[in-house]
Amino acid sequence: MKPYSEMRIATASDHAGYNLKLALINWLQEQGAEVFDFGCHSTESCDYPDFAHPMAAAVEKGDFDFGIAVCSTGNGITMTCNHHRGIRAALCWDVPLADFARRHNNANILGLPANYVSPDLALRITAQFLTTDFEGGRHQRRIDKIPV
């Protein structure tokens, strides 16, 4: 896996995920990662698809290595990202889920539930996600069957 200093990471959130997203951005930048935030940019009520779609499109296009999507439950923003053909967004609320999402599913966007994980846990989940390599092999065969 690339070191953080060589990673380009896109982020997106809604108002409920805004503060957790900021904590993640700060931590990622401290690690040396290049981070671009697609929004939102406050805790004022907003609609997650407005930010998830542009972020997912940029990850799908290859402009970023990974994306991180945050909303209250993580469900809505992750579902939105998964409407993009080249995206495999995984909702993760624990470190082992992030590990499997990368190793077995080659997930390229991490979905986080801001209302259900602490900032410390979110950082550990993110670190696991970003530093775990895809195993390939039999898992690649399955991934090849996802796009429709």
C-alpha cells in the first residue's frame, strides 16, 4: 500500500457527518495525505447526495485513490456512492469490517456512521481501510461480476 504521503483522498459528508469528517481530514493531512473535501462545509442541514455524487465520480474517474463518505448512519451517503459503476463503497463501523472491505471487496470508498462511531474509532477504521491491500485471486472474480 502507498504511504499516506502519496495518497490522494476525497471526502464528502452531510451536516451530521461534518465534524467527524473534519477530524479525519486533519488527521489525514497530519499523516501527509493530500485531501480534497467535496463538502459539505458546515453543520447546517443539507442533502448528502449533493456532495457524495461529485466525490464518487472523482474517485471513479481515478482522480483520487480513495474516498471517505460520512453521514449520520453512513447508509445514505454510502448508498449514493454505490450508484456509480466503478465504486465499491463499504459502510464500516468497526476495524475488522474495514479490513475485509479492502482485502476481499477492494472497496474504494469508506462509509462511516458519524452517530455510531467515536472519533478515535473512526480514525482506527480509516487507518485500517487505507493501509490494507486487496488480496485479489478469487475475490477479483467476484468483483468482476458486480458492474451491471
